[in-house]
Amino acid sequence: MTRLVIADDHPIVRAGLRALLAAEADLEIVGEAASPSEALALAASAVPDVVLMDLQFGSDSAQTGADATREIRALEAPPYVLVLTNYDSDADILGAVEAGASGYLLKDAPPEELIAAIRAAAAGESALAPGIASRLLERMRSPQASLSSRELDVLEAVAAGLSNQQVAERLFVSETTVKSHLAHVFSKLDVSSRTAAVSAARSRGLLR
């Protein structure tokens, strides 16, 4: 029996997943979480085999699904994490995989694909949607255009209109560190300004 925790801030999504998975005799839902902190608590207390993790929670949540994934995978006996989200930018995918997610699916995936991915994750196997896997492979083939998850965090904040000081405050780093990350971003994307960096990243699918 594979024990599952569903982590998503939308009650309708959780109810839909519960209804879908209830028909599978080998899957048991042992908890639901509406926030990253609840997901971490359940991962530690409910002893699941797999956590189904959304990436973005409500605006009042300071943590993301990737943050929770990293903390869950750092537990003494960590469950596997399967990301199930609406977001498919390279920043989201890379951040989740670097945080330790075993799989990454979009919410428009066919039910049978989700169920197969849960079983694969529970068995310790990779469970990436075909489109996601091909994009990760392409990034590996073109490392010169690849940005680290932290560089993507900085660029996302810049794209949202934040100043270097505001980016530093959001990411709990120094303004000098932000400038250093931006310098690396400019070099990798072959641009010379913040606006050009955001434009280039969006055109390459690195940002939403």
C-alpha cells in the first residue's frame, strides 16, 4: 500500500485528487495539507511514501512547494515528492528538481499518467512528464544558457519590478550578492541590462 499526502491550497483540487485516487486499491491518502508548513508536518508525522506537492500556495505563504520539498527531503526518513502543478517554466522545473522532487507533472496530465507517476515515485523511480524530461535534457545539452535556481529566483524578482535592494530583502541575501547573481545572468544570456535579461529569459522559456 502506497501512503500519500496531498499538498495543495485549493480544497477543490484536493477533493478531486482524493476522489480520483480512491478508486486505486494500492493507494491510500493519509493526509491533506493546505500550506508548505502543513505538508512538512504531515511528511514527518503521517509517514507517507509520496507527497503530491503543488508549487505555488496562497499569497500569504512565504514558502513555495520547492521550499517544502527541500525540507521534506532533508527529513531523517523522507518520503518521495511528486510535484503536481500548473507551472511549467524552466525556473519552476529546475527549482523543484534541485530541491529533490522525484517527479514533475502538470495538472492537465491524464489521470492514468498521474497514477503511474505516483507508483513510479513510490518505487524510487523518476516520474517526469515527457515534455518536462525533454526540456531538462535540453538544458543539460546547453549548459551555457542555464541559470541556477538562485539566479532564476533573482531574475523572477527583477521581472516583478523589484529593485536590487528589494530583491535582497525578499531572498534574505545582501545587495552585493544580488548584483553578483545578475552579473552572472547577464553573462550567460549575453545581455547588458535587467530589461534585456528578463526579455531573453522569457523568450527561452526560463521565466513564466
